[in-house]
Amino acid sequence: MALLEVKQLSKTFGGLEALKNFELSLEKKELVGLIGPNGAGKTTVFNLLTGVYKPTSGTFYLEGKCLLGLKPHQITSCGIARTFQNIRLFGDLSVFDNVRVANHWYSSYPVANAVLRLPSYFKYERRMSQRAYELLEIFNLLDKKDELAKNLPYGEQRRLEIARALAAKPKVLLLDEPAAGMNPLETKELMNLISWIREEFNLTILLIEHDMSLVMGICERIIVLDHGEIIAQGTPEEIKRNPRVIGAYLGEEAV
Amino acid sequence: MDKQRLWLNVGVAATLAVVYFAVDWLIKTGIITPFQQLNLYLIGINIILAVSLNLIVGFTGQLALGHAGFMAVGAYISAVLTTKIGIPFLPATLAGALAAALMGIIIGLPTLRLRGDYLAIATLGFGEIVRGILINIEYVGGAAGLIGIKQYCTWPWLFFWTLITVLFIKNFINSTHGRACIAIREDEIAAEAMGINTTKYKVLAFSIGAFFAGIAGAIYAHYFFLIQPNTFSILKSFDALLLVVFGGLGSLTGSIIAAVFVTLITALLQDLAQLRMVIYAVLLIIIMIFRPQGLLGTKEVTFEVLCKKMGGTTWHCSK
């Protein structure tokens, strides 16, 4: 059975059909790319899968459990975490705290323990810090842990966002344009990092990206959206040669 | 590290004990005049109000203007319990505060869906509704107010409740729950996406803030003998908000310093009568021009920071 199963997902905003009958089936440890021109509905897919939007119709399952109608924080605790296209870090919190916040849902303790400073408070806080340390180490951000997130350079903010998403212990990770604004070298490093965390954390990854070198380089399967509809899917090689995809990106050839 | 922290805590506790006994002695020997004592109580009440409102506005980022309403609930419930029913001060205070917290939950659930100015208007309305209801209840004296409240609140109570408020909120903020609240302030959508139940935390922060506003109300009622609905008008809410903004949104020590400073300024300018408000306003404008983030911004004055500022690299100062 597929890990994430999306069935006939649609979303309309007023008269605009942002997404029509979107189908997706992600196997465990798959790395799938979602591409398409601007306004094709890619981010809408993410917003639907994370509960930010309620779908007009259709449903989706994670490990056979229906997640339709759950709130975003409940979906996160079921195992889907994401990053955002326009970075949404907690700017005035330190890098370290940004990661620790995402630990909250599975390693919290009662408010009374915090207020009375009971031993369990220290125990859980230490555990949360420990995990944050490990993640920051992996993402090479440990020496910046006390800096405010908003003061990091752009590339590091992107990395921190992925670290934070991982801290939420996802089974499925949704990356919304992780390489946006990165130079080719940073993109290359990011590709290695994504492949590495997939192995290390047993992750299933769905990513939106405009950087074709990244998408073609690491995705095993690519889904192409245009005007809210899937126009093609297959391996990177198939997608490269697909005339509909070329048409959507570059415009149809004049006949 | 833990040992150093222990010593630091012992040091802080010792300092607080010295302050407590010193003021206690000064009151008993009559060195502190009644006017000074009154201002001492106002400082305590203002600290409680500012710190509790800072949790809602400064840390959780929800602009609420109904703090006086919660204070009124705490004041009236506790005063009715002590004067009309004859319940001791402590349980009456707690009952008043719990009623305010409950009110916080009831008000918070529908209104915290709103953001920014809409939440401000809704909570402002709440404060006015409380006042309006109190004016129309004959049982608590209507517009004339509730009189004959016994002056149960003494220095030990004031000190105790101020300390509890600051400690409670400080410990809350420096925990995963506090970080969840700050994350909501920073970016609600991202906080939700990271698994934080934003509704729960907004209502929690709101009701904790309301609880301590209720405590402040109970202290107020049992020190000033008399409570009137108009005492808890919208101006009182603004006073509290002013302290928070003045000290820095998201800084507990900032709120405390602002509460002390503003209360003392008000007391010192007492003789100038009408001119007082002008000076007060000019002072505020100057601060907002030169330090729009408030006195401390989001920073805290801690013993560790103080040690570093003094240039001390002594072992017990290192974190």
C-alpha cells in the first residue's frame, strides 16, 4: 500500500479551478518532483495536503488513514511536514529555538511541570535540545545556533527551514522550492543534502522546484501540472521529451 | 553548570528576601508614608497587569484591549466573596482570578480567530460590556460601586502575588509552551504547520493573562476599599497596554521596569495636576520616537546579562 494516497483532489477559488482531480500515490522512500509553470497549482497541492486549505472535493490518505478535514497541526502530528515557498521562519527566535519549536508536538510536558520547574521539565527540555543539536549539526548550522533566524543569509534560512521541518518528525516531507534563490553550488549541496536526509531519516519527499538541474538530478519520478491539471508524469527522461511539457513551458510550436 | 544555576537562584532568593523584609520593616516602623505605600501597591498591581498583558500581546502577539475587564471580574468576584459571604482573602482572590480566567476562555474562543485590529476591537468591546453590566447590578452597588471592602491585602500578599505572577509567566515563557506562543507571534501559519495547536495556545495565553489580571483586580479591591465600574474603564486597559509597549513587547523585565517607572513618574507629578498628563504624554511620544521597540525591546535584564555588562568574566557569571 502506498504511504501517501491522494484521490481526485480538487480545489476551486470562486470561479477559478486551481486544482482539478489531482491524483498522487507516493511509495515509501520515494522522491517525487512536482513541476509546472507559475500558477499551475503546485503550492495549492501542498496547502491542501497540509490542511491549510480545505479541498472542494477529493480526499487523501497517509498510511491508510484519511486526513481529510484535519487541522494543519493535526496533519503534522500524523507525519506530514513542509517548508514554505516564501520562507516562514520564526524570525525573532534563535536558530536553535526555531528547531526546538518543531519538537513541541511530540515531546511536550504539562504546563504545570514547566511553571513549577519539576524534574520532568528539565528532562524533556534536555531531550528537545539534544535533538535540535543533532539536526543543526547535520545542516551545518550549529555555530549559528544563537543567532536570530532573520539574520541568517538566504541560503542558510532555506536550510534551517528544512531542519525545522525535519524536527517535526515527518514521514512525508513536502519541500516548496527548496533551491529558490540559491547559486549553482548551493543547489548542488542541497541536492546531496536532500538525498542524504532521505536515507538517514527514511523519508518520502515530494518537492516543488523550478531548478531543472535539481529536479532532473534527484527525482525518481516527476509530475507536471499545468492550469491545475496533471499533464504528464514519469521519469525525468520521459518528462524531458514529453511534447506537452515542452509546450506548457515554452509555448506550443506554431503550426 | 547546574550548581552555578543553583547558586544564582539562591542569590536571587536572598535578594528578594532582603527586599521583602526591608520594606516590611519600613512599613511597620512608619518610615514609609501612606502616600508612598499607596504607590508601592500601585507598582505591584501595575507589574502584575503589565507582565500578564505582555504574555498576551508581547509574547503571543494577540493585540487585546480588554485587560481592565478581566481585572474587574477578579475585583468584583473576590470583593463580593469577602464582604458579602465572608470567605477569607486567599480563596476569594483565587476564585476571582479563576472567574477571570474562565471569562478569558469564553471570550478567547470566539474572538481569537480574529487578528490584529479586529481582535483589539472585539476585546475592547468585552471590557466595556463588563463595565456596563457592573453598572447595572444593584447587588454590587451599581455605578456608585462596591463599598466597605476590608483592607485584607497587606504587604506580604502584594509581594507574594507579584512574585508568583512574574515567576509563573517567566517559567511559562522559558518552556516549550512559551516557545509555542512566541512562534505564533512570529508566524501563525508556520507555527501551525510545525504541529502547534495555535488555537489552544492563544486561548491558554489569553486565560493565563486573564487569571493574573483577576489577581491584580482582587489586590486592588482589597487595598482601596472601594471599587467602581468606571475604575475598570477602557483607560485602565490602555494604561496596562502602555506599560507593555513602553517596556518592550516581549520583555518581562521591560514590563516590570516600565511599571515601576511609570507609577513613580505619575506619583512625582501628582502636584502638577492637569499639567501632569501633558508631561506624561510628551514623555511617551519621546520614547516612541527614539525607542519604538520600547525600553528593552525583546531583551531581558538577567543576572547573567548584568554580569557580562559589568565586564565581569568571573566563573559564576558564565552560563
